[in-house]
Amino acid sequence: MSAAATSTKFDIQHLAQAMRHSSALDAVPLNLSEAHWVTLANYMQPVALQQGQVLIEQGVKDRTVYFVESGTLTVHYEDSKERVRIAVVGAGSLLGEGAFFSHLPRSATVNAGSDCRIWCMTPLRFRELGVRHPPIALEVAIAMSAVLARRMYNKPKRVAVT
């Protein structure tokens, strides 16, 4: 990831609100209490991206998952026939769940289509969350799995599985 953490004030409740209000097919169905959101924030890193910045590069072996608070990101990859396919992911959704669960290299490249505010969580931080707060980690894993399943059932959104 080429973006750096920002000094801009982030509030995990803005991410929670984005998820609650998103009507997108791939919205993250994560309904936690306010206290649980605050706990979850301790295991995530907020990041601000400027339009055009690369978040994920196709082929890279990284398992970080990204939750989108605001903005849009474009997902594209070249298949065996060198065709580029694109999906757009917006606020209330996530990116990186494919590699997070599969342990495989990234299947696509993701760029910020606009200025974005995202929250990232590494597998190590997720494991720590699971040890210290199992019910929250379980809810996060189920929500990420739901997004993965919805994208796999919807052919145009499959490219968004990164």
C-alpha cells in the first residue's frame, strides 16, 4: 500500500454509519454496539488516500483487509487475454477479503477513484482481536465472508474480490 497513515481525525463511528447506510450489494453487514466499534477501532489503522493512489497491487502477497468509510475505489485486473475488468467499491464496503481468507496473492489492483478514508486490519491484528474479543472477531469474520459470498454470486462484482 502506498498510502501512509494520516493525522486527520478519524472516528470509527463514521465507518459504522457508512456500513449501516450503504445499500450496495457488497455492503458490510456488521452491526456492532457503539462500545464494540470502539474496541474494534483499537485493532484497525485509519488511512486517507488521495484520488489515484494505489491501495492494492495485483500479484502482491498481502492479506490486509480494508474497510471503506468514504470515497470510491476502482478495482481492475488483466486476465489471461490481457483484458482489463473494472468494478467500483464505495463507502460501507471492504476490499482485500479474498487474499485475507485465501492466503493467495492479490487478484486485482485497487486505486482510489476519489479521495477516500479507509480502515485497515492486518491478519495479526485480527488474530489479536480474536484472542481478546472473540465475539467481535467472529462478527467481523462473518461480515467479511458475507461480502465475499455476495460478490462471488454476482458475476460483475467478482472482480472486486481482491
